[in-house]
Amino acid sequence: MENSSRPGFVADIGGTNMRLALVARDGGAFREIRSKTPSLPTPERVLDRLAEMMSALGGGEQATGLVLGIPGLVDAETGVVRINANLGWRNVALADAARQRLGLATMIQNDVRLHTLGEWRFGAGRELTPRQTMADVVIGTGIAMGLVSGGQLLNTPESGEIGHITWDRQGIRCGCGKTGCVETMVGAKALIRLFREQGLPADDFAHDVVGSLRAGRPESVRLWNQFSRALAFGLSVIVMVVHPDLIVLSGGVGQSFGWWRPMLMKALQDELFSDSLSGVRITTSALADRAPYLGGLTLLSETSPPR
């Protein structure tokens, strides 16, 4: 993309909700609009909804391009969504379809890697040197990871799926088809299931699931301990294989880290050698849900998408 002061569009497309922002090139300001994902989310319907959102948001005549953040296996180089289970997509040439439908130069990226890129450049990782490594562990509905090493974002479609490391071979079946994945115990979906299995309220995640932990209710503490042990297992793989300088816990669940930090650190000590965490800093996202927008801004600023 040419050096320009003009803003760009960045969209986050999920199975339930869609977000769109017009982001200033300095990252200092943006306008945002949100909508429900179409109930029958074909690529055509999703792009039609995105066109409606762009029209409502305004500013399209100023935009230099569009970045789409999509969950699942995303090939950023070819612009193809290989697999998205939430939307039911397989081998969708989304970047080309968006260019034709919306008339904007378009790039696509996995939503977690887009979050990681923003967190690295503008958030918790902005002070890292090119020799340092950052793992951005996004814990929302489920869990996945983005990795920055050697001043580069690891950008292969299959990377970062730590939620699908097997944690308990006798556990429950995961949505991916395997049994006992880390994600069956880690994430908002898993915690809500655990609470409901015990007959505990879980309709309001912040109030019921996190709030009961803040209140110190024993049954809640026990379930969050289970969550922490499974998360510690996944993080221990990252630490033992990569040993990042920084681990950022992001996403809606990751932002509540302060309330379950002691449980996680104890579980990590049980999983790792005594000095394995030496030199590893663990913190929360500095950007929260702004990170994908700023990751998209980085792509628009540093890459020339096909027109």
C-alpha cells in the first residue's frame, strides 16, 4: 500500500457477530459499527452485510483498502479461507470476492494473527526487540495463539492452534472431532459448560462465571482451577518449545487474568521445570478488542494488496 494518510477499513467476521472499523493511519482514532452475522452466512450474504455496514459507517470514499479478520485456517497469501467451521466455509476465495463486491483492495488474515500483529506493534509487545519472541494467547470463546519471533509474525495457516493439543484423552469430544483438547476446558464456551454441568448460573459470563470467582465461591474456584490446569498444560508446551520473552493473555477471558493468576502460576509450576519460566513475562493485552483493528492497520500500511 502506498504511503498515505488516508484511513482503511478493518473487519472482524465471527460466527455470531461482525465488527467493522474505519481506522486512521496513525492508529489514534477509529469509527466502529457492529452487526449480527447473517443467519445463513454464505460468503455472498456476509459480503452483502459488510457492504451495508460500510455504507452506514461512511468514509468509504477515503479508504485505501480493506482487511478481513476471519477465524479458522486462512491462507493470507492466496486470500483463501481454507476452513471456517463457524461459518461452514471451505476453500472460499474471499479476498477476490470482496474486491469484486466491495470495490476495495482487500487482504484477509486469521483473526488471532491479526490480533497478535496489533498487540505486537501497538500494545503489550511494542517494546520488544527484533531478537525477542512474543506469544499472544487469545482466550475468548475458545483459545488460539499468534507468535512473533525474529521481528516476524508466524503466518502459516495451520499455526497457533494450541486449543487442539490433547489435554485429556479420557475427556469430552471437541468440536474439531478429537477428544480432550485443551479447548474443551479453556475458553468462555468451556467454562459456561462446566458451570452448567454443576447447576451453577452461567447466563451472564462476566457476572456469573467471573463474578463468582471474584466473590471467592468455592464451587467457582474449583472450576476455575480446572480451567487453569488445562491452560497451564497448553502454555507449558509454548514455554518448553519456544520459551517466549512475553506471553500476552488476550480475549474476553484473558482480560480477567488478574483474578485467576495465582491458580495459573501454581499450575505452571506443576507442569514445568523449576526455572522454566525464568525470563518469561506473562501479562494481559494492552489493547483489548482494538488489537485486530490495529493489526489490520499494520497490514494496510506495510503491504500492497492486489487491486
